[in-house]
Amino acid sequence: MDKFTKRIVFVIKNIPEGKVLSYGNISALAGNPRGARQVVRVLHTMTEKSNLPWFRVVNSQGEISLKGEGYIQQKALLESEGVAFSSQDRINFKKYLWDIETIEEIVAK
């Protein structure tokens, strides 16, 4: 596993209950602001093996990117943690986006 992938996994594992991050937020924190697609790949291939809270990752509009059963499951998991959705099924980033600016802040906690 390369350093960027390890950092992606680390960030995702540390998203607190009731908070979300976007794919782009995660890639920026992990060291590559243009690596959102890599975050998707990591989620797809490593969620089960690394026990990642995958459902706390949403797109940059505060929406769930999955469709069908995946969408229903992700929304239910987020709602069970107290995350509310607007009538347009969006998450209010001002309230639910994890306020973290550097990976070093995560390490320090």
C-alpha cells in the first residue's frame, strides 16, 4: 500500500460519528487535492478489509453518490448518527462536514 493510500484509509477511519467528508476533502487531507477518484477506488477495494466507515463519505454537493440499495443503506446509516438531509436529499456541510484542515490535526487528537 503506498503512502497516499495509507493516508486515505487513515482519514476515512477517523471521520467522527455524525460527520461527513467529501471524496475531494479526503484526497486533499491525504496529500493530493486532485485524487478524489483514488478515494473512490480505496473505498471500493478496502472498505471491508480495513473496516472503513464508508457511509461517511459523500460527494462535493453533500449528496450520496450511490444508487438503489446502496443509497438507502448509506442514508439510513448517516441518519442513525444524527445526520439530517434537506428536502433535496443534501447534507448541510456547514453543520455536518468534519471541520478538519490537516491530517496532522487528526494525529494530534
